[in-house]
Amino acid sequence: MINKKLLAVLAVALVAVVSLPALMATWVSCTITMHAGTGDSASIGQYTDCLCTIPINTYDWGALSQEQNYEMTVYIKNTGNKAVILFYYAYPLGANAYIPIGAGVYPGSSSIAFNNLQVVFDIVVGVICTPGVACQLPDPVYPGQPIPCKFTGGLVGPWGVQTTGGYPIPAGKVIKVDVTLHTNSLVGSATYDFKLVFDALAP
């Protein structure tokens, strides 16, 4: 009986010794006071840098050669507060632009043409860095996951709009995309203007 009482006393003492460091621990903290409201906002931006401080609205590819691939990098940020699905399309500009005539109004495509189809460019866009915080993106992965063209029908038609299969970007996140321009055919001593549009669908 005495041994049992002694064991009980020792057990209580051991618990007290073990608990003592926890009671004597020093805690330090810092606090963030947070606030939140409600309201939907869907928007995207395109930038030259991962911090998304330098918007890009124009780009000069320079002198191009036939049957070549040229690449540029763009950072796309979801600047809204809800997830979006990203698509793209291109559209030729200028007097020498080839605008197909078909069933409906030509909206654009991943291919653009000039000089009555004597000049054709193909544009492919792929995500090489998955969504992340600005300048904390993972290492690029080549080839990247493709972003689909918003419009179907190409340069022939009939044309339609894709609403599924786009690349998702969560609110506030950034992706790094690789834009590849392939020159199918060219005409010497000429210049060509076109626009590349990133379009996001907010489900």
C-alpha cells in the first residue's frame, strides 16, 4: 500500500515538473486587424513584370522571317475579387488586313491574315507558370498548358464562342504566359498590325 501511495505522489510530481516549462514559456505575438465587405468585381490586367507594376499595351515584334517562331512573355493578373477563366484571340488591323466573310461577323481567331491570305500568322498562348502570388511564381514549365482561343471557326467560319476549357485564375493571382508567333507566309517590305486580346470569363 505504501508503495502505491509513493508511486501516486511521484506521478503527480512528474506531471507538475513537465507542466512547469509550459506555464513559464514566453509568448510574443503580432496582430492584423482585418476587414471584409461584399461585392463582385471581375477584371484582369497584363504586365511586363511579375510584380504587375508595368502595364503593357503595345509590342513590336521587329523584323520577321518566314516559317519562324517568335516568343514574348506576359504576366496576366486577376485584379478582381472572383475567379475567372482566361481565353485569348487575335484580330488583324489596317488596310491590308484580311477579314473573312462567312456566316456572321468575323470576331477574331488564333490565326490572322493580311494581303488576301498572302500573309498568315499563327498565335499560340501557353501558361508557363501556374497561378501564384506576384514574384513568387514556380519555375516555368515548357511547353506550358495552352490557353484556348475564345472563338472557334478560324479564318473560314462559321464562328462561335467558347465558354469552357479556359485557364482558371483565382482572385488576386498572377500567371506567366508565353506568346508564340509563327510566321506561315510573308510578303517582303511590308508591315502588319494586329491586336492580341486576353478575355476572361467570370462564371
